[in-house]
Amino acid sequence: MIYEYPEDIENFACIAGDCPDTCCAGWEVDLDEDTCALYRETAGPFGDRLRAAIHEEDGYTFFPLTEENRCPFLDKRGLCEIYRELGPTSLSVTCDEYPRYYLQVGDYEQIDMSLSCMEYARIYFASERRTLHRMQDEMISDEDCDETRLLAILDLRDRILDILQSGEGSFDSRFQKTLELCGMTAAETDPALQERMERAEILDERWEGKLALVRSYLEEEKNVPAAVSDIKGLPGDTDRWLTKTAVYFFFRYMIDAYYDEDKSRLGRLVSRSIRYTVLLLAAEVHKRNGEAAFDQDDFVEMIHLISRQIEHCEENVDLLKDAGL
């Protein structure tokens, strides 16, 4: 088995109670079969609490959120009571792996982390270039795989990452080249993109405010320049931030092209994600009207919310991939 992963994930460690936006709030906690069995068999008062919190609906088992929109086992300090009472091996697969994810095709496995985690996003945007590492072991998958197709997709991904990270020309020119390689010929208008984003499922109540901010910005500005470099007032690091964001989305989702009907679906997802990032960034800067600088910490906070909204719902991902309205 070949494993490929970005170098920077080795620098990640959960900061638990110090996290400014804990992953234990806002999302219901899915329970896998083994973890659920462990919780149901736990003795004592804490076991009683676990069993009382388990909820089943439509074939899924999970912990519903409290009225405060938090996991019922997240204490006031932002720490996990299950971890404290039963140890690290007691966590569900969802809790144990996040923000990591693993995607396997045949004898190849891609490992990465999600920008929806603010601590990982901070680490990611602190580096200049994404460097990929590979390792191999003796394991062999029993999954059928078209190796020629897989290698072609990975080669295209590497070519795209090289273009984006080359630093040659503007972000606009580099990004356009990558979209053309994915079969993208034209982008939709900003109002059409806004309408699409408004149809997505809301995963975080803060997202409604971001939608409203972009909506107001589009109504006020009327014709937002297509080129990022022509939008007034953007910070000097915008080129690097957008480059890093595009690199993240291409690495994360290129592997989907192995199963999707065509790579233009990938192109639409990345194009719409990046353009909406640009619109939200421009709207945030416009709202400040020069009174306060927009820095990298602000961008990390913004992009982690975009990632939460887009990436943690398959229907939202498909909405951005689809060609139709």
C-alpha cells in the first residue's frame, strides 16, 4: 500500500480546550457500531449518562447536540468527558480521526486534514508551500483498481499543484490554467453563484451572516471584477492565501475524479469554492472600510467556516460539482 500525505500534518496536535471553535460544538457526533457497543456496556453512573444520550434515527446512531449546540459530553472547559473517564481508545471513529481523513483507491491511500479545524488551518497557512510525502508498506488491497486511470489523475493533480505553487504570474492566471486542465471553459456569474450557495444546507448558523454579507456586497458593488488583482482593498497576502486554498481543494478532491463521470465536476467544485472565498474576502474587507486590517488570522477564521459549510455535507459538495442549476 502506498500512502501519500502533506508534510504539515505531522505538526498538528489538537489544542482541546484552547481551541477557539471546538469541533465538539455545532455537529452531532456519529457513533460507529463498536463505539456504540462500548458505551452501552459501560458500567456505573457515567455509563448511564452515555446510554441516555445515544439516539437512533434513520439508521444512524449519534449524540444529539444540547440546547447550547454542544456535544453532551463537552465540559465547560471545552474538554471531552468521555476521553477523561474512559481514555483515548473510547472515542468514536469520527472523534478520533477528525480533522484527519483517509481516502483509498486500490493500493493507494490519501491522507490529509480538513481546514474546518482552525488549528490545522493556522498551521497550513503558516507554511509557504505544500510538500507531499509518500511511504509504502507490504499491505495489499483486495479492491479492484484501474491503475492507469488512477495514475493519470494523480499526475494531473501534481501538475496542477506545480502550476499553482510556481509563483509565475498572478494567481488569476495560474488558477485559470488549472481550471482549463480540468475542462472548465467558463464560470457562472457571481449572482448565480450566490444563488447556488443560498440553496446549500446551512451547517453552521454563522454561515447565514456570511451569506447575507456577500449578498449585500454584490448588491452594492454590482459588477465585482473577475480578476482578484482588480478588487480594491484586498490584503497583500491575498495571492498566497488563495494559492494555498486552491492547492488544498485540488489535493483534497482530485481523487474524486477517479469515481466521477468527468474531471469538470472537480473543476466546478474548486472554481466555485475559490470564487466564493474571493467574494467573502472582498466583502469582509469592504465592510471594514479601511478601519481595521484583514490579516492571516482573519483569513484562517473565514476559511475554516467555508470549509465547515462546504465540505461536511455530501449534498453541498455535489451542489458545487453539478453543472445544472
